Amino acid sequence: QVHVVETGGGLVQPGKSLRLSCTASGSIESLSAMEWYRQAPGNLRELVEGITHGGSTNYAASVQGRFTISRDNAKKTITLQMNTCQPEDTAVYYCKVGAKEIGGTWDDYWGQGTQVTVSS
């Protein structure tokens, strides 16, 4: 099995920073892309930012210049540095990991999500 756990959510004031982390664990043979998604009430889940095993990134236009994703392959961890947070960043943030289990096939695995609330 593959387990994905997000940490670091909480309440942050507008203009301030917050850092999220996501770690994959379990019987993992290989990892591919690791991505952050978010879902606000009444909205569809959307891609925030993603990073490949080689370090290539892609991101939503709404977070360009404010959010930065990084990856530690040895620790099977990604982080999302959220700067200049805005109320519209309020959402549940989910981590998605592409992984191949030992002796298994490639699949996508999701974490349980972590709430981020931007409010004064």
C-alpha cells in the first residue's frame, strides 16, 4: 500500500505565508509526479502546482509568483511554500502522488487533505 499524508494547514492572515508538506510512504518502488490540488466549497478540485521526479514544475496562473513547490526525492516529500496568501486561497489542499508499488502497477494516490483558511 501507498500512504500520502499532508501537514501544515491552518489559519493564516491575508498577506502572510504558510507552508504545506506532503509525504508518501509504504511499499513504493517508484514515484512520478507529485502535485498539490485544492478544493473550495462549491468548486471543483483544481491543480495548484505539480513537480515531476526530475524537478519540472507546472502551476496554476492564480498562484504564479506566490506559491513555490519543491521536492526531496530521498524523503518522498514535497512542500508548497505559500506566500502572500489571499482569501481566495482558502480551500482544502490535497496532495496527489503517482506511484508504483513494489511488484505492482502505477496508480495515483491521494492524501486526506489539509484545510487552509486565509482570513483576518
